[in-house]
Amino acid sequence: PTHPPTTTLLSLPPTPQILNPGWCKSGASQLQEESAMGGSSKHGALGDADEEAPTRHAVRTFHVDAHDESGGDGGAAAGAATRRGRQVYRTLTEAMGAAQDGDIVEVASGEYAEGLRVDKAITICAAPGALVVVRNTGDAAVISTAYGARLIRISFEHCGGDSNARGRQGPRCLEVVEGSLTCEDCSFTSEVGSAVMAAENGSVVMRRCKLFNCGRCGLICVLGGKAFCENCELVDNGLNGVDVQSRGTAILRDSSVLRNTQTGVLVADPLSFARIQGNDVSHNGRRGITAQKHGCFTLVGNRVTQNQNIGVIGIGPWDKDQALDIRDNEIIGNYAAGIWVQRGDANITRNSVRGNHDCGVVAFGAGSTINMTGNQVAGNKGVGVSVHSAKQVTLDSNLVGAVRERSPSENLLAFMMGLHQRLGEQSPMYVLNEACCHEVVMMCVTLSKEGNIGTGVELLGCEAILIANQICDNHDHGLISDSSTLALERNELSDNKGAGLVLRGATSQCRSRDNILLHNGQFGLQVTAGAEYQGVGGDTVASNLVGGVLVKDATVCNLAGLLIASNQGHGISVETGSKAHISHSNIWRNEGAGVWVAGAATLRASASLAENSQEVVTAEGTVEFERPGDPAPSDEASPYFPSCSSLSLGRHRGPRTAPIVSQDLARQESAVAE
């Protein structure tokens, strides 16, 4: 610039600072976007220490009117006419040439066929109520290299250019290079190219702008370019709505990314990053949001719906200690999976993943760590959550499927039981009347209408910890663990059309405590194909359609402290060469046998059997009853597979939530306790 910009321009706010290139690794989400996305003077905020301070001048306004026909008075600058005591220019280029840093160029209604090169910290705005269109063919409609320039209420159109050129050489309507530019209430379109490109460390801030109907992308950030978009529309573009590559950075907030032919938002290449917050990313021709080739994003509070492929996909690996952050989003009705994570770490928190046409959440890749907390995964047409070959998986307090609508009396009883269990003699059961309890229960009831069409949770070749999840009302099994190491605590697996929990595979191991397996369409617990299961106390297996527990096919099972009650088949079935040890458990009121042993199986038992149709039935099996005084197996050892003790549950212990159970089961528990 002819005069280095200062921070005391009369008509402009203080110029924000240039974004630190390493921001995405140092807590970028904590930065204020204004300070992150603007630009500063090449000479520093006040110029170099050994330079004289630039001369200040009063802000001047230069008027442009393409249709002005007033004659000049001989004293006006070249190309300008004088009307009513002010200079009026016929072109923006002439007015910009006369302006200095801090000046304003005000444009009257009309179409201006010219390309603009903004190299001064000036404001170019439409006059109040004016409709201004700037159109250029070939080169970009606007090329900005200034620090602190502004465009306000102007429509920019670009035609022509080489449609085969890609990346930095591709045609575009607005190009921001090195400097910083703010655009407000503007629109940008390019017939064969992209709307806006930030490149070579240039940064652009856009508010209430529209980037639309472009032959290629709406917004491109490449080669260190940065963009901040707020309340913008990036719609109906020929490729991607937003394309961030080659060290580019984008912050997208409260905007609409709709109906783009390819992906809504694409982040690719190392050191490329996007923070996507509060946006509507919907109806795009392929994926909603994609990170690939080491690109990474943070995704917060968005609505990602009805995209023609996957809703959100991340393909790693990413840098060490870097993970996808996906939280508080609605990912609904996409035509493939809702969330897909491949070869990288991800934290998936408090999302609603519903009604997608394939799986809800898919994650895989050796070395990956997947953490899911507080999500609702329901109504998807495939598996709810499918994780394969991951290093570590943690599912905490998720709802996978739907919660069966229970009667008010069931909820009331469960609520009162829970309070009584926690407070003992101080329980509100002794001091609150039924009407008060009923009012509290009705405030707490939340319902989901539809489970997943496939299995609720599927784990293959993983090490996983599941705590306090509800895996309910899925159209297949609740949870399948195949060749995985699994720890379960305080989960509810109920109302699934298949079994509640299925363990299979010679390398499968599971430790379980305080879980509820209730009202499932097959067995509550099914342990097969050489899997090893150790229940260490507090599990409830009740009211399942086929039976309570099935152990078969050379499987080893150790059950301690269980309630196995009111199942419509056998309480526990041990078959085909399996070994089971059940201790300090209650097997009660099952419609089949309390214990069924067949096929050269072996059962050691120190359990209480009562009111089953038959207490013990053996067919080519062995049942050995231990003395009533034998101690219960501890958390640290199993008579058959001590190796399972390496998977500790102790660090996850916490207050047990009150189970939501039927009135019949509540009465059964009470009777057993007596």
C-alpha cells in the first residue's frame, strides 16, 4: 500500500491479527474467530520501530456511478465528474486509484464490467438501497492483496476462464492472496470456476455472503489460505461446497452447505483443518463432510442430513495426538452410513445418528482408538455401531436402538425402587406420596420410537469397554462380540429381536458386572464357539423369549451373583462340550428347566433353584453341586480361565443406576432377597 495501514482508521474496527499457522494443533477452538481470521499490516500494528508513523488523513468517500452523465468542471480528477460538490467516478477502478487506506468507495446501482485489484485497505460498498453487480470475463472479478480491505453489499460474477485448470491455477470469482479481506452481504459466482479462493497465506472473513452456482467449488482454501464464514450460503456448486487442501484452514459457522454436486465440506492433505460449527450440511450429491489424506476437522452442533452417500467420513491416519472431534450433531437420513471413521482416532460425543440408510456408526483400522459417549444411534437400516480391528473402543452412556415404552406403573415402581436402594431408611418411599413420585417419573421418561434394523453394537477383533449403555429394541441381536476382549458394566440390553448379548470366537473374552438382559427375543446371554465369559456379580437375565443363558460349542463360562428368572425357556443351558461354573446365583421361575446340561457338557453349581418347571435336567452331561458354604469366585480369578482377569472393571465402578424393570421382575427380586 502507498500508506501502511494503521489501527486508527476512523471508519473501520481495529484490524485483527493474522492467524497463527499452527493454530489447529494448539487449541484453535478457543480462539476468537475475529482475531483468528483477519490480517495485520506487513509493517506490524504501528509500523516498524525505525519508521516514521504514517500520516493520518480524514476518511474520504469516493462515489461511483456508471450512469452518471454530469460534465466535469475542469478541476476534477481525471475520469471523474463533479456533481453537487462531490466527485463522481464512472468506474470502480478509477475511484480505487484515487482512494487511500481507510477511504470509502460508494457505488451506485448498475452493472460494472471490470476486474478489480484491491491493494489498499479501503471499503468498497453499495450505496444505501443500491443493487450493484461487478462482472468480469477471464481473470478473477476481484483480486485482493491488501490488509484490512472490505467489500459490502455487492454481487460479483465471473465468466470464462480455463475450465480444465485445477487448484491454484483454476478460475475463480474472488482471489485473496497474502492480505486479509472482509466481505459482508456479498454474493459470488463463477461460470466455470470457484466462487472464492484464499491462497498463499491470504485470509478472508465472510458474513452473510452467498457462494453459489459455480462450475467448481464454492470456497477453496489452499497453500496456507484461511477463511472464516458466518451465516453464509454455499449452495448449488458443481463440485464441493467447501474445499480445504494444502495447509488450508477454514472456520464455518451457522452457514448452509446445500445441494453441491459432490461433497459438502472436504478437508484433505496434512496440516489442513476445518472447524465446522452450527451448520446445515444437507442434500449434497455425495458425502456431507469428508476428511482424507491426513486432513482433519472438528464438527460441533451441525445438522448433516439426506446426503447421497455417507454423512460424515474421516479417513486417517492423522498426526499423533490428533483425533476427529464429532459432538452434538444431528446426522440423519443419509443414503449410506451416518458416521464412518477409517484408520484414525475419533471422539464421538452426544450426537443423534438416526435413520441413515446403512449403519449408524462404522469404525475400523488397526491402532485406532474410538470413544463414543452419550450418543443416540437409532432407526438406521444397518448395524447401529460396527467397530472392527480397533485398538481400543469405549462406549459410555449411549442409547443404541430404542427404549420400549413402559407403563407409568412400571416406571413408578422402578423409580421408587431406585431411590430406596440408594437411600435405605431415608428413602422418599417413606415420606413421599404416590402422586408426587408419579409426577417426578413423568418428568424423567424419554422415549425413542425405532431401533436399528440390524444388530445394535457389533465388535470384531477389538478391545472394548462398555459402561452404562442402553442397547434396546434392535431388530437383530443387541450386542455381538466376535474375537474381541470385552468389559461390560451397568448396561441394559433389552427388547432386542435376537439375543441380548452374543459372545463367539475362540479368542473372545468378556467380564461382566451389573448388567440387565431383559425381554430379548432369543436368549438373554449366548456364549458360543469357544468364547470365555466371566460374570462377576449383579447381572440380571430375565423374561427372555427362548431362554436365559446358553453356553455351547466348547465354551467356558463362569457366572457369579446372577439373577436368572422368568425366562420362557431354560434358565441356563450348557451344551456340546462346554464347561460352566455358576455360583451364588438365583435361578427362579423359568418356564423350562432351571438348569439344562447336554452333549458331554459340565456344570459346577452352587446356586438357588426354585419354582422352575423342572429344576435340573441332564442329557449326556454332568452336573456337580458344590457345598452351600463354598466361597463365591472373586473378581480376580476364574476356575476355568484366569487370563480373563487381566481385563479390569474396577476403575469404572460408580453408583449403579436403578434398572427399569417390570413389576413381575421387581416382585421376583423382592422374593429372592427375602
